[in-house]
Amino acid sequence: MAGMKREICEFVVPSKLLQPVMIPEWKWERVMMDFVSGLPVTPKKKESIWVIVDKLTKSAHFIQVRIDYSRRRLVELYVPEVVRLHGVLTSINSD
């Protein structure tokens, strides 16, 4: 048991390096986004889903996309799907 505790302490980031999480003041002010890919291909040849999540409410938009969409095409989808409903955001986090 002591060996397991030591391994966990070595693996976990020391608390002095952690940064506080910024809590948004208003819904759809800050979002996170990512792609879920490798899904079965739809009749319109889309095999991915673009997931856009509000950091405050955890509500989300799920947009069917193709893996080869350009950034320009994603913006063309983003404006009517997100900006039209929620306005321009303060920040976007993605990896």
C-alpha cells in the first residue's frame, strides 16, 4: 500500500503548479470544443461530430462534419449554429 501511495504522489502534479479554473460569469461566454471522429459515414459522407460545449452550463452543440473540412468551412458552420444563438464568445478552448 505504501508503494502505491508513493507512485500516486509521483504521478500527480504537485498542488503548487495548479492554476485556478476561471469560472465564466455568463453562459456561452467561454466554450470548449473538440471533434469525435471515426464514426460510421452518413449518406452525406460525414464521419465526425464537432462538439462545442459551454463551460458554465455544460450545454452543447453537436454538428456533423467531415474530417477534411477546412477551417473556413468550420467557421461557415459555426456562425449560424453558435454565434447566431449565443453571440460572439470571449474565449474558445480546443486541443
